Amino acid sequence: MQKVIVIGSPGAGKSEFARKLRNATQLPLYYLDMLWHKIDKTNFTQDEFDIELNKILGKDKWIIDGNYLRTLEIRLKECDTVFLLDYPLDICLSGAKSRIGKKREDMPWVETQFDEEFKQWIMDFPKDQLPQIYDLLEKNKRKNVTIFKSREEADKYLKSIKNQ
């Protein structure tokens, strides 16, 4: 495990899982949200995002946290390990809501409210994005893919690698 991607619905806890994985493996961690979002709540261009992503992909070791379906296929080609957090919708909604008002290392600003458009995106994720993610994983099944259906499963895995 040298090149890892962590994907799943917003609010599932990808960034928290990725941080714990970083702490257990000492692999450098990169957040796609930090490549896309500026501190003033605007976005970098797709070209700027792609340039920074390609710099990361060219490194020997990394954990990349985030979905960004547009670039998932290229990340799947470059990684050796995938963690998909496929949690129930209510868990993801409560996870996203719980981080409102908290400073996070994976976002350049503090969210002050649960944006309705973002909430709807989470609600649509299981039908709009998850099937595409599973299709891409099927096309890249030679990768080491782990799918967690609960936070308990993910935590159990993290404890198992920490004790190695």
C-alpha cells in the first residue's frame, strides 16, 4: 500500500479515515477539496486542479482523499489501493451536518451552515455517483479494493493495521 485513494459520499468520513490511515502508514495525505476550493469559497480552474493532481500522482507515495468523479479513472489507474466508504444515507447526512462550524484541515474554510444544494447532492449521491464508482471499480478490479459499509468496519480495519 503506497498509492491510496479514499472515496465515498460526502459526510461519510473520508477525510477522517484518510487522516487515521496517514497516521498508521506515514503516507503523505492530499485532499482534493484543497486543490479545488479557494479560501474565498471560489474554485480553481479545472486546468489548475489537474496540474496539481498530476503533481501528486507523479509522487512515489500518497493518500488522496476525495471523489471528484471527473478524475477518478486516472486516480484508479495510478493507485494500488482503494477504500470506498459506502455508508447509509442517514450516516452521511448526519456526518456532513456534524462538521458545520468546525475548522478542518481538508477544507480551506469553515462551513457555517448546511447548504441545501450540498445536502441534495449527498441525497442524490447513491443514485447519481455511486453506480459510476462501482462501474469504475469493476473495470479496475486488479487493484486492492476494500469497501466498508459502516464506520465500525472502517475503524476495525484501521485498528488492525495500527497493530501490525
